[in-house]
Amino acid sequence: MPPELRAAAAREESERRAATHTAEVARALALERAGTAPPEAAGPAEPEPQWVRNAPARLTRLGAARRILRSVAARRPANSATEVRLTRLCSQRCRQCAIPWGAVPAETISLEQFRRLAANLRQYGAAAGFISGGEPSLHPDLPAIFEEALRTFPLACTVNTNLDNREELIRERIGAGVRMGVNVQTSIDGLDDLGDDLRGGSGVSARVLRHMEMLSEIKAASGSPSVLYVNTVLNRRNLRQIPQILEAVKSRGWRSSIGSYHNLTRHTRRDNDLFLEDDAELRGVIADLLRRPELMTLPEMLRGLPTYLAGEMPRRCPYLDAPVLASRLLIRENGDVYLCKGKPIGNALRQDLAAIFAGPAYTERLREYADCPGCWNNCYTQKLLLVKPPSARVALENVRFSLGLGRYRRGTS
Ligand code: SF4
Ligand code: SF4
């Protein structure tokens, strides 16, 4: 395509994104100001299923360990990592993400539905949880959701937020999580104009950095053990800015983790400008990242990226290679349960999780994954590298990494 046509198409796409963005966020914020959840959240009252009655009120670490052993014995996923998406409404329109572009009106899980989902997870067993969106700070009941999530995920509970909302909502809702000990993960993929272009907004990185400072103050004042960190997704546009981004994050007292742009699942958007290549620039960035011990990304994840991009990495799939310990679940705002690619394997608001894993859709998905060429992705590969390291050297590195993270949580590093 000639450059002028490409520029015109890019301008048109950007204007379209901005228009939809403005309308959706205005709607979300109007609901906020009215103090109500989106109307579709309420839904008709449903009879209380058995798993709600049977679920323990709180899952302790001992209880979680017992349930994991039960799943190991039954050779089914132990549910070590579960992401629960509260809404697809979002205050940003990132170039890499398809989440806010779904059907209108958007669904948002209600507090009652979240409690039911949490009961299902406690009954089955769960270890670490991620509360995500869309943007979770748009949810009016977020503090109550955190309380429930902390009763459900005894190992760690993390909120994934873009920190790009009104300051008082970040303070009230995400700040409440920090006071309770919820970890916070946010994202900065670019500073200033680049950040705005990648995130589909205006003044994004400055606002996010300001909100990070505010949360650091809340953490310090409350003595909270929350881990605060920024995930930066490497893409072809931001490689030159990576050192600057990492310094901006570090100077606010936050940690960093590193991901890489991909278009593997239905929740991501294809953008040909963002795909990475195995070239000298990427290798230089990786070499620099490996010299930064403060990063919360396994060194093997960083080292393996160029090899993966060059097509030389053997296929590794957590769902097939270590299904019991490395399977990650995504539960959407309507209760649908996803593994990675493909259709849902069930609905956690209507079926108990043990029945979902015993069902035909779970088996069918695994059969489909046998044809997947593989991935190299924080959400999936990193867990597999932890539970099934490819060498003794990587196993040792993983131990050092986990001990370092533990020291950070205890405030001794
Ligand atoms: S990546 Fe996150 S912040 Fe960006 S549009 Fe998607 S849900 Fe929103
Ligand atoms: S290798 Fe497995 S985890 Fe990775 S994209 Fe394929 S199915 Fe998903």
C-alpha cells in the first residue's frame, strides 16, 4: 500500500478508536457517578447451587494445598492461577487488545455473581488469582470483590489495572486493595506520545506514573505487603524506550516485569507494526534486561524470546506438558471459562469446576492444542518453566528468582 494511503487508513482507524473510546468510557463513568453497576450486571436471581452451599467460607493455604493434592490425585488442573475478568469496559483502547471491542451493551459481573464464582473456586481449590478487566477500577464494588478474592486465593491476589481512571476512583478502589494486601500490576508500554499511541489515549503515561506514586504512598502508610509492579510489553515500536520506561518505574519504587506482543488469543488484536523480530536491536534490549536483577520475569523467559521468534524453540504448551500444575484459567464476566485459545470449556456460574474439567469441552480443547505451533508468553510459558524447567540451570535460576521475590515481599530487599 502506498505510504499516503497507509497514513490515511491509520488516521481513520485512530479516529474510529477515539470515537468509540469516548462513548464507552462516558457511559462507564456515567454509571459510576450514578453509583450503580451496569444494568446487565444484576440478572435474574438464580437458585443457589450445591457448590455454593458446600464451599468453605475461606480457603487457607493448608486447605488450598489439600485441594491441589486432590486434583493431582485426580489428574486434573490444580487451578494454580486463575484470572477473573470483571468487565470488558475499559478506559483505554490499546492497540494490542480486543477486550473492549466486544458486543454492546457490555456485561459486567455483579458482586453477588462474583461471590458465587468465588465459592465455586474455593470448593474446587485455587491458589493465585488475578482480578482483571477491561479496567477493574470501573467496577463500583471492587473493594468488596477484593475481600472475597482474598478469601479465595490464599497464595496471592493481584489486580491488573491500567491505573488510567479518575484519581479519586484509583485512590478509593485500587488503594483499598493495596491496604488489604492485594498486589497491583499495571502497564506502561511507552512514555509520552508513544504511550498515547499504544494505549489509545492522551497524557496516559504521566497519569499512570502519578497514580503509581499515590499507591506507593498508600502502601508505605498502611505497611501493606502488596507487590506493586509494571508489566511492559515489548513490541517493535517501543524497544528504544525500554531503558527509559524501566528507570521511570524504578524511580517510583515499583518493580517491572516484561512481556512481548503476541496475537495468540481471541482477546488480542493483530497489529503488524508491533510484531517483534529476532534482530540485533531486540538482542541488545534482552542483554540489557538480563543485567537487571530487579525484574520480575524469569531470565529464561527473556533469553528464550529471540530463539522462539527465530522459530527454533521446541513447542512447549502448559496445557499439554504440565496440565495439572501449569494450566491457567480465565473466567470471563459472564462466567465462561477459557483455557487459552478456542471456545470456553464451560461456565463457572452454572457448573461446578470439577464437572467442567470432567466434561467433553475440556478434552476437545486439549485435542485442538496438540496442533498449536506453540507460544512464548508470560501468562502461559512462564508457569511451565517454573513447574517443569528444561534444565538444572533453569531450575536453580527459578529458585533464586522465587527467593528474591519472597525477600521483596518481606521488605528485606
Ligand atoms: S490491554 Fe487492558 S487497558 Fe488496554 S484496552 Fe485491553 S483491557 Fe484495556
Ligand atoms: S502452546 Fe498451548 S498455551 Fe501456547 S498458545 Fe498454544 S495452546 Fe496456548
